[in-house]
Amino acid sequence: MNTTVDILELAGILGALTVIGGALFALFRFIEQQKANKSEIKAIKKELTLICYGLEACLDGLQQLNCNHTVPEAREKLSKHLNKAAHDEDEE
């Protein structure tokens, strides 16, 4: 009877260690995934900033060609957005 109790206790301990190990491994994978996501988001933000600067240059060209219906307003809004985004990024 003693041997059976020892085996059951050992199985319980082994099961608990397996659950704890699985939880730690899942946490490790989650953290690594977050790091990968963070670097990918940073690259996307950089690309979007470049696209916005290109768009601002296009709006500037249109304004120089006297396409003044909504171009000046759009250009002003884009400039304000880029300026605000640049200052918010500096604070981080």
C-alpha cells in the first residue's frame, strides 16, 4: 500500500511541475511574440511617415499649380498631424 501512495504522490508532483513548466513556456512565447510585434509596428510607423511626407510633397505641388479647392486645407491638416506626431514621438 505504501508503494502505491508513493507512486501517486510522485505522479501528482510530476503533473504539477508539467503544468507549471507549460505555463512558463507559454509566458516566454507570449513575451517573444510581443517583442516581434513591437519591432514590426515600429517599421510600419516608419513606412507610414515616409508615405505621409510624400503625400505632403504632392499636395505642395498641387498647391503650386493653383489647385486651391481643398488642397491647402488638406496640406495644413497633414502638416499639423505630422508635427504633432513628431512631438509625441519625442516625448516617449
